[in-house]
Amino acid sequence: MDRKRSSKHDLERYARLFAERSEKVKTSAMRDMMSITDRPEVISLASGMPDTKSFPKDLLESVFVDMARHHSAELLQYTPTEGITPVKARIAEVMAAENIKADVDNILVTTGGQQAIDLITRVLVNPGDTIITEAPTYPGAVPSFLSFQAEAVQIDIDDAGIRVDLLEQELDRLAAEGVTPKFIYTVPTFQNPAGVTMSLERRKRLVEIASERELLVLEDNPYGMLRYSGEPLPTLRELDGGNFVIYLGTFSKIFAPGLRMGWIEGPSPVIEKCNIAKAAADLNSSGPAQYLIESYFEQADWRDWVKTANGIYKSRRDAMLTALERYFPAEASWTKPEGGLFIWATLPEQIDTTDLLTKALRSNVAFVPGAGAFLGSTPDPRGRNTMRLNFSGVPEDRITEGIRRIGEVIEEQLELWRTMTGEHRTVKTDAVAAPEESSVSWLAGRKMKRQAG
Amino acid sequence: MKVAVLKGGASMERQVSLRSGARIAEALRAGGHEVVEIDVDQSLVLNLREAAPDAAFIALHGRGGEDGTVQELLEIVGIPYTGCGVLSSAWTMDKSLTKSLLQKHGVPTPRFVAFGESAFKSLGASDALDQIESLLGFPVVVKPARQGSALGVNFAADHSEMPPAILSAFSYDDKLLIEQFVKGREVAVSVLDGEALPAVEAIVRGGDFYDFESRYEIGKTDYVCPAEIDDAVAKRLSAIAVETFTLLGCHGFARVDFMLPENGEPQVLEVNSIPGLTQTSLMPMAAEAAGISFEQLAERLLATAQSRQAYPIG
């Protein structure tokens, strides 16, 4: 019989052609699963979508008309790689609203904030270089880090953002090995996915660390303006004055993600390199998208929509927090963000949220399992009992119903667990004698699981 | 011929199905057929009526598509369809039913027990866990009974690893099986028109188990086709595959997955009534090794829609 090695097979012919960096970015059951969340019957608390339904249609119409009337030739033309000057001026205006004095020459317009992350990684990271991110980190940044073959070191965050004490320890450890990280990537305000905000104290210390050690910090700040309670904090960029902090911004949350308009603001040598990299990637960001920004800023006060959107999101956040209190088990905990789009929930540790999602999908509700926000070896055990919940994309009643359904599947899982570990008997007897004991017996069950792991 | 290729749907294997469907549609078009691709949803019947195809090619995987549901619907609306009928689809979808039938007829399959979530919840099945464990011995494999692509499959090396494995399997289905772990090579034999195609061996790089990622990510798994095995073993695999196919009442085609231990009989793990037809799927590879191109395979699979004896549902 003619024996044929797979290398001769069609499939293998392609497999051999792929570059190493393309092998780093993995497909996953999770990604495939997420594709069934966009069915209309599914309440999706998974995506990070801002509300675009409430944007005033007549305003949008007049913006389009204005754009076509005044910029038709330019918007159909190629534009400068770094972006058109009026848009860069608008970006400086938006940054000024957060107390940052930005020089338009140090701004590079990008195709969404996503390209900003990709370009920075492209120009700074050699294969095998170390970078530092938060744990959990923005999952959307991970493919860029992986495809440029960065070695990511993750630093835990808590309710006050990145643990700068752990960061310093890690930097010392790396220094002892002769390793200098290329950058520290952080979303300090209303972090994605955790929703937490870095405290002022830690912001100051992080900027000091960067300066003392001459390390670059990528401050990714898509949500800074989406604050619903509490006092605004200075950005890292403001505290640093533009020496070591590279600022990544976007119009996605203050206007609309459909435009794919973001930017990088940073030291001019870095911007110059990014400019060259952008020319290679896409020559320039979409002309119509840029002129749309320009016309929009001409026609309206951009803060008005931010204010309207913030009103919508605040009420949705509150609805989600209330629903979590009501429907999630007592053993669960979650962050209480003062802004942004996400709440991060941590469930009892026997619950694997990737498994839970498949169950939740049968109840027509979706969320993002937390595992994707951790970069360790697969499967990374960290984050397996966590989930990211988005509250900006769906109205209050759907949020409440969605959380109720998730709470229900969690309860089913817990019930099954109690049945298996025999814990239900303890609970039952205790429940009769002393109901308050039940939490103690739950801890006993948890201990058992720890021994198992 | 006008063919409706049914793909997508809402199962966990939606993306895999979209890839299978697109590839089949392309091959059928190349073969001169008029093809309508239908992403299966609530409008399926309306879409089918509108398209009025001569036959339906079912490129669905997992629940809804592979379990007899769509087949039943197609019989109601009177459209001939590819592959297994209602009963054999439902039967093969459930690993525990499949294995029970095989056991009864002496076809080798690893020892197992199966039960539903309700047995746990209301009948105290968890109290029988120690008995199950001593019956099967560790390690065991815990699987959802009706889920494809190895989703929700977990190993348990000892008693303490059972609860997480069971919890995981029950996330995918309300019925699971606990199976004796058989160490060996993963080999699949596709059956086409009652005849076995050459066996394909899947060897995952880095010695991992053949899970979802290694199944569908190009370059993660080495496939050897025909598998490098003794002729006697190859014959035995073919014979068992055909016997399994017949016992389960399969029609047209199916894929039988085996675990091949170092010594001893090949063990049937499961039967797929709609094998994957993607770039990395095993059945197209087996066909190619038998000298059947993908276009020819598509044609032969389509022909199974016409060869079925139509029968009303009883």
C-alpha cells in the first residue's frame, strides 16, 4: 500500500508555510463558542460594545452631509500616514480634557486603539523580549503580544489597580537575570477586564518606577472619560509629563467604535518609528473616518454625547450591581467600578467559567470567561473561576434577566458539586440545627478541592 | 442537481460546521451542482421551501444537526438528505447508547458507566462513585454523552479529580459517561457506502491529547494516512468499523473512532454520523488515501441522499 506521510498532505503543505509568529496565536474552543453569542435570543453580557443605538440620528446625518459637502475630494484621497492635522488637533483637545498637554507633532492617528497596541509592540519587541502586563489583562492585546513573540510577565491587580510592590519585586528579579522589559502595559482607569482603577498613590509610584528604571509605560486609556461616580484621577501621562509614558487613546468609547479611530501620543522618536510601521501596515487610517471626526467636532460638542452615554451606562452598571447582589451566590465576589464598561466577577473556585459558559449559552446568556485574560501556559489555572461582564451593551431589564440566568446555572453547578463532595449532608444537618454554619461547611468543601489540585 | 448545504446552526461546533459546509459547497459547485448554502436557524423550513432543493447535504455537527433532529424535519418536508437516518443519528450521537449496543454485540469498547444529571441530583448517584471507581479503576475519562470535538472531556487520575471532571462534563450535556482510560494510538476509520476507508492516525505534537484545539488548528497534529499499522490490525480495524456501522443502522457514511492499545483489540470509542469535512478532518484524508479526491468524495456523500429508502416516521 502507498503509505503517505502527512507532510505530503495538502494541509501540511500549508502548515509548513506559516511563520512561527502565526503559530503563537491560538484558535480556541472559546472563540468558536463566542460566535454563537450573537444570536438575537442570547443576552450577551460578553461583548464590550458601547451603546450606539442612542446616538442622535439627525446629528449623525448632518455630520455626514457636512463631511461630504466640505471634504469630498480630501476624504476620497490618500491621507498622511500620521493622520490629518485637524484630527490631531481634536485629539489634543480631547487629551486636554484630561489635563494632558499634548503636542500635535507627537500624535499618530491609528486605525482603532487596537492598531496602536499592535504598532507599539511591533516597533519595540524582538522575539523573546519581555513585556509586563496586568493579571488579568485586556484579552484583545494578547494576540499582538503573542504574534510578536513577546514573553509576557503578568503582575496581579487588586481593587486599587496593579500591585506596584509586586511589580518592583518582579523588575528586581528580571534585572538580576539581566532582563529589561520593553514596556509595562496597563489600563489604569476602569480596567478591561477587571473594571478597577489604579489609586493615585500607585499611579505616582508607577511613574516614579518608570523614570527611575527608564522603562516605557503604555497607558491604554479608552474609558477614562466614562466616569459615573467618584473623583477623576490624573492619568499616568499627566503625572509623567511625557517622558516614559506612551498614551494610547481612542474615539471608540467617546464617539463610536465603528470608525476605528484611535491614536498614540508619546516621545517623538517612538512616534516616528510607529509612523514608519503604520505606513507598512495600512499607509493611512480611513479618510472618511477622519473627516467624520472633524465634522462631528465641528457640528457638536463631543462632551454632550459622552454625558448622555455616561447617563445610560451608569444606570446599567447600577442595574447589574443590584442583580449581582440578588442572583449571585454569597461565595461570589465582584468589582464595583466607578466607570468604564465592565464588572469582573470571581466565583467559588470549583466553578470553571469556560464550562459554565456552555451551560449559560443553553440558557441564552453569554459572558466572557476570565481565562483568556491570563497568559500562562494553557490551560492557565488562574482566572478559571472568573468572568467579565459587560453592562454597556444591553438595557437594564435584559441585564437583570441575564444575571439571573447566570446565577441560576452557577447555582446548578454548586448544587452538583455539593452533591458530589457529600457536602450536602453536612449542610442539611447543619441547616436544621444552625443555619449560619452552612458557610463553614462550604469552606470545608473548598479545602477538599485545594487538596485535589 | 440543486443541493441545499445545511451548515452552521447553534451547536458548540458551529464554526467547524461552517468550515465543513463551505468546503462541501465549493466542491459541489465545482461538480456542476446548483448549491444553496443555508445557515440553520428558526427559518430553516421557510428557507428550504424557498430553495426547493432536490437534496439536502447536512454539514452540521453536534446537537440539532447530528442527532436526528434536522433529519426528522427533512423527512417531514420530504427532502432527501445525506447520511444516517433519524434513528441511527440519534443513536450514534449518544456515546453511551452506542457503547451499550456495541457491548451487547461483543464489539470491543472500553468499560464504562453512564448516567444523567438527575441521577446525581435526586437519586444519590454520587454515593455510587466509589463503586464506579473500583469497577473501572483509575485513570478514567469523563465525557459528556452527546457532545462532539472532545469538548468537556476530562481525565481523572484519582478520586479527588472526579468532581471537577464530572462538573465539567455536565456543563456540556445532562448525561455523561465515565470510561476506563485505554492508553494507545488514536485511529479513525471512515466507512463510505458500507466499505472501510484506510485508517488515519492522529498524533498530537507534544504528546497532548487530541482535543478541540489540536483537531482544528492546522499544524498542531500530524496525521498519518494510511496509519502505519500491521496489515492484520488494519483489517481488524476495518472489520470492526463496518460491523459497528451496520449494527448502528448507519446509512451512507460515518466515522468510527478507535483507541488502539499497544497489545490487544482495537477499542471503539465513538461513532460520528456526520464526520468533519474541514481541512484538518480525518474522513477527507482517508478518502484521499483511497484515491478519492475531495470533489469525488462530495459527490459520493451527496449520492447517499438518493440511495436511502424513504420511510415514514413511525
